[in-house]
Amino acid sequence: MINQGILNPQILSLLARVRHTNALVIADRGFPFWPMIETVDISVVDDLPTVLQLIAAVRANHNFTEAFQAKEFLKNNSPATRTKFAAALKGVPTKFEPHFEFKKRVPHAIGMIRTGDTTQYANTILVSG
């Protein structure tokens, strides 16, 4: 029995397939469903869990070398929220691009984990090193 770290078997299975240069999407509750990639939906209620909680959990055991977020995240969120995301992604270069362009990356990801996060444009793509 696993007694520390990520316990969810679907998330563990998905993460085991994220290899060098592969991408993982961590999505907020409003992000569209993408039928062509595996999605593990762990949303429970608003903000449970959050994208930030998932970033912390997956970074504990994976080496991510690049992240992508929508430029709209910067425009639609407070400085405090932007600071929390920057801290969660510390050491991982993060590129901001128009949401339209961001969504073009999604079909190329290994999979997506959907959270209950209500933060606007919190969706984050992590690229494995």
C-alpha cells in the first residue's frame, strides 16, 4: 500500500507515462474536455482541489523544465494570485501565450488532470525534462 505522495491510482498511472519532453495539463474546472487525451477528473467542489495543490503534488516527484499558461491569466488575476503561481512554478521557466494558442498544445499532452479550481485561466501545461 502506498502511504505517502500521490495516492490516486489514475494519477499515478498517468504520471508514469509522462516521459522526457512529454506534457501534462493541469486544468481548472471550466477547461474544455479533450476526448483525444486521457483525463483524470478529481474535481470535488469549487476549489477542491486547486491547480496549485496539483502542481505541488506532481512537482514532488517529477522534473518539469518548462510550463505554459495563458496570457489571460496575468490580466484576470490579482497580483497575490500571480505570486502564488510563480512560487509554485519556481525554477520552471513559464511562457505565457494567448489562450487560443495555449489550447493548441493540449492535444499533444500525455494527459490532463482536471481540478475544481475556480481561478480564471489557472490551466497549466507542464513539460517534463
